Amino acid sequence: MSNNSEPSDGFRTSRDELRPAKPAYALRARLLLLTTAAVVVVTSAGRARAEDPASSAPAWGPLAGALTATVPLIVGSVLVAQDDRRDLQRAGIYVMTTGFAAAPWVAHGASGRWKRALAFGLVSAATSAATVAAMSLRDPFDPMLANRKRLPFGMLLTSAFFAATVGIIDSLVSAPPGREPR
């Protein structure tokens, strides 16, 4: 047998199956680091703007929060679309839920509204954590799993998305300190 990718039973395997997968914790650690850095940058800019209430600059918090949710959603969707790689699909869900959990914190934190960030951020983080827990209990990417058994995962992922969206919208419509609502 001269080819290493051809087993003795005659079936070929792909090179990806022979390559060891990267540990999932490394990806999670990078995502956590990037999310933390984004929160620090955006909130420091929000604090500087909050110290100058006469500033008529537009509020960047809702935009930053929307980007915090949208960019991971796009990247995670690309990873989930990898039908033959369950590890990449699960990594895509981790990416998406990290963005959903962080978005309300970024959106409200940029304006210095930490009580609102706590309220909306905890709901979004809880639904994101529940999504990951549901994925850990039952792999939604298993092709042999019946659709009705995937339902809790799908509902929780949708709830995490909407919790992040509500938090971002609230940061847009609620007034920053020192200004009247529109």
C-alpha cells in the first residue's frame, strides 16, 4: 500500500481526516481575547465622549454593538456551512454565540450605561450559554438526529440572536446620560 490515504478496505479518506483537529479551547480563547479587546476599546471611547457632554458627535455604541453581533454571525455562518466538518460547525456556533453575548455589552458600554449593559447583556449571555449547553448535550449537526430533537438548539440560537438585537436596539433608542430621548 503505497498511498497513506488509502486504507486496506479500498475506500479512500480525505487528507482532512488524517490531519489532527485544532483544540476547541484555542479558538474559544482567541474569541474571548478579541471580544474583550473590542469591549475595552469601545468603552474607553465612550467614556471619553461621556466626559464631554457638549459633544454633538453621533453615538457609536449601537453601531459598535451591531458590528459585534453581525461580524461573528457572518463568520460563524460560513463555518456552519461546512457540511463535512462537525468541528467547524460547532466552532461556528461558538463564534456566533460569543458575538450575540457581547453585543449588548458593547452597545451600552460605549455610552457608559452599565446598568442597561448588565440587564440586556445578562439576558443575551444567558441565552447564548444555553445554546452552547444544548449543543453540548445533543449535537445538532449529527445527520442521524431527528429534526424534532434539534428544536431546543434552534430555539435557543434564535433567542440568543433576538436578545442581542433587542439590546442593540435599546442602546439606540435610550438616551445617553445628559441627553433627552428622541
